[in-house]
Amino acid sequence: MEESKTRTLGPRIAVGLGLGGVFLLSLLHPLGFTTLAAVVAGLAVRELRVVLKASGWHVPTAAPIAAIAVVYATYFYGPAGQWFSLIGSVALLLIWRVVYVVASKTKTTAKQLLRDLGGSGFAQVYVPLLISFAVLIVRGEHGTGLVLGLVLTVVMIDTFGYLVGRFFGRTKLIPRISPKKTWEGFLASAFGALLGGLFTSYLVSAELWFGLVFGLAVLISSVLGDLSESLIKRDMQVKDMGDVLPGHGGFMDRIDSLLPSSFVAFALSLWML
């Protein structure tokens, strides 16, 4: 049992270090980070689309391209570009699906069609909209430092919780949703959030109380993001959203905590900085 846990830890660490290196390089310029966010958003939506399709939800193949467009529009045009591109991309995907059903004479019910349209809208809001808030952050004052602090905080929360929960976890947190989550892992995640928040306050030259509030808020959003994806995977009856990242699953599995945390960090930056 312990040998199996150690064997799977190696690939997870190697992939994590590789992703971390790419992320740090992207911070050399805001457009570099935006490009990374756009690529990850497109790949994550592609994974989500495949899982939804396997469960009977038909999302157009253009959904990943629409996700990339939302992220870039946010960088170049700010909040206006963010929301106009989101509304436009969702509208185009809905039209795409309706035209396809009519043109191909696909047999479907009104209920199924509405379900497909809802799936398209959900995919765009869940991934590119949420991740685009990180792009808004990187465009602003202290943007690079705040994004670095955000990602490091989420990584600490995830890593501390994973290691302590995997090797020392005994008390289940919410077994019906995520059987592997434990209270021991959660307490370790809270410690990681505290360290990450304090480091973030240093990066953006803020008071220590900002770091404490930041760490607590990101802890809550990170855990809820992780549990939300676990609930989706449970409903879809899949273990991981993808398998391209050894030890991590897919890109959706890697950014599930970061998605809601990006919005939380953006809101805190407006309120407190």
C-alpha cells in the first residue's frame, strides 16, 4: 500500500515541477501568462466536452476555440471584452447546435436540445470566464505578483492537503462527494493557505492582514472548487477529466481549485488593494 503511494508520487512531482516551470516563464510578460491561460482553458473545455458527450450532453466542437477567444478578449479589451466575448461565444455555440440539429435532421427532443444548450453555456462560464479573472489581475497593478501569489497559494493548499491526506489522513471530510478528502488533509491545506497568503502580501507590498484574509478566502474557494469538480465527476461517473498529465489526470483536474480562486483573488484585489 505505502509502496504504491510512493510510486505514484514521483510522476506527480515531475509533472508538477514541469507545469510550475512553464507558469513561471509565462509571468515574464502578461501576454505570456494570457497565452498560457488561453491554451489551458481550451484544453480544459475540450476535456469537459468529451466527458459531457459521454454522458449524453452534446457541446459543439468549437467550444475550446470559443474558450480561447474569451481569454484573449479579456486581455486586450478588459472587463468589457470579457463579458461581450462570453455572451457572444455562448450565443454562437447555441446557434451552432441548433443549426446542426436542423441541418442534419438529428432526432432529438426539445428537452435534450435544451440540455445540450445548457451544457455549452456551462462549459464557457465554468472554465474561460473564471480563468479570465486571473487575466484581469495580471493586467492590473501588482498583477504579476498577485497572480504568482494566487497560484502558489493554491498549489500549497493542494500539495499540503494531498501529501498529509494521502499518508496520514484517517478521518473522511465529505466521503459521499470526495472519498479521498480527509480532515487531516484539510488542516494541512489551511496551513498551506496561511503561508501562501502571507507570501502574497509580501509580493504585493500589502499588510499582513491582507495575506491572512487572502489565504482564508482562497482556501475556501479552492476547496469548494475541488469538491465541485469531484461532484461533477461523480455525476458523470469518471475518475479523472483526462489522462494527459501523469499523476494529475487532465487539465481540468489541475485547475479545478484555481478557477473559483481566480474570481475570489480578483474581487479581493479590487476591495483591498
